[in-house]
Amino acid sequence: MTRWLIHTVACIVITFGAGAAQAENLNVVASFSIIGDFATEVGGDRINLKVLVGPDSDSHVYEPRPADAMALMRANVVLTNGLEFEGFMDRLIAASGTEATVATLTDGMDTMEEPGGGHYHYVNGEAIFHAGAHDPHAWQSVANAKVYVANIADVFCDADAEGCQTYRANAERYTAKLDALDAAIRADVAALPNDRRTVVVAHNAFRYFEQAYGIHFLSPQGVSTESEAAAADVAGLIRQIRDTGAGAIFAENISDTRLLERIAAESGLRLAGTLYSDALSAPGGPAPTYLAMMRHNAGAITASLSSH
């Protein structure tokens, strides 16, 4: 852990240490924007929310700031994805000295094994390999989103018993919207020919979407944006594109497009737009909420595949 972060925590602990206990609302920290949106839906106006990794930002490469340590120290509840997705969280939690409840929202979820058995994060400029056994992008299945929401309701009820009825009611209303979203995505994909269901994306973040909805995703990178695609990987991907009849290439909001532009040029496909994988868009964008993100992604994919 960097010295500045330890020093910052030491300086702020006296000033802010009592703040969380005196707050009427729950002080909640969410590790990244998608979890933050789930927390907002469940918590409503009973929580004060701080999101560490905001819209259009990449949790794989994020480095924490002094303000993040301060937010954790003041928190009653900290919401994380787990599965080694947020490589920075363990050290940030330890340095902050927070006494908050730390909830791993993928607990109890049927997760997928990670291809290759691990991935890299960069810590202070150094590549650190995490031998994680599971793909962390579980939110890309709407069924899994319901588990995130249920887990958030549980932890909020534990932290604020008086608000539990509100949290449960909010979660129930939102889950009904998730059920409708899931049905809509399935209907859209069902309308596609079976041989027109393959696209290319920047990194391997959509395996849960693939498992749930039957769209096949090819990518030059693994489950982390920090993995690098070798020339042989790119050549193999171009062969796959031709063999499978992939219908489109999509950029991602958190990734550089240069490699995808090269693949598009060499494969004869076009860049068909942008998908939102690991982060929401800014409020004025096409994916400012989880519901909007999934609608946008499914709509962009099916529109592109159905136009050929």
C-alpha cells in the first residue's frame, strides 16, 4: 500500500471517525458504477452513496485516491463485486481501517470458471497475477443481477433494521423490472437466425450474457483489460471470425478501439457501435443505469446481426 494512502487515512480518522455513526442515512460505498446503480434502486433516499469507479471507467486498472479511503472510513456498508474484479479493494479496505460491513455481492451465485485460470491487475505500475478461478462479470446475466439486488437488500436490512421494509419493497419492484428486461432480451435474440449470433468484442466480459441468451462473443483479450493480445491471438481471432461468420465488431466504453479497428480492417467487418461491459455511461449517455445498459447492449447486438 502506498505511503500517501496510509498517511491520508491517519490524518482523516480523527476528523471523520464519528461521522458514520451519527448519520441518519446509511453511508454506502459501491466499488463501481453498476453496483452503485443497484444500490440506488434498493436504498432509495435512505442511503448516501459514494461510487469509487465511476461511469466509463475501468475497474481493472483503477488506482485508489485519498478521497476513496475517506469514503470507506465513513461508510456503514461497502459493496463489492468480488471474484478478483476490483484488484484495488482489499488494500484500500485494509488501509482505510473501516469498520463498515463489507459485502461481496457475488456470494451465493453460480459463477463461471475463468478461462486460463487467472488474470492480471496493475498495482503501482507492477503487473500482479491473480489466480482467480471464476469470471467476475456476473452482472451480464439479468438473472445474476437479481442476486446482486437480493444481497444488497439483505445487507441494508442488517445495517438498518428500521428501513428493511423499504429496502425489501424497493428490491421487489426492481426485480419485476429485471424480469421484464430478461424476457425482452430473450425475445429479441430468439428472432435471430441460429447462424447469425456471433459478434466480436474488446475483452472477454460477456460470457454470462452468452450463457444466458445464446449470443457468442469472440475477443482478442481475456476477462481483464490488462491482458495483452499477442499477434498469434489476433491472427487466430480473424480465422475464427471467418469460420463462424461473425456479424459485427463492437467497441467497449472502457477500452481503446485501436486493436478492434485493426481486426475490423483485416476481417472485413465494420465497427458496429459501443457496448457497455464493466461500467455504465455518464448520465447523458445511452447506458446510465443497469436497465438501460442491458437494453442498449442487447438492442445494438441484435440490430447489427439482423441487418445482414
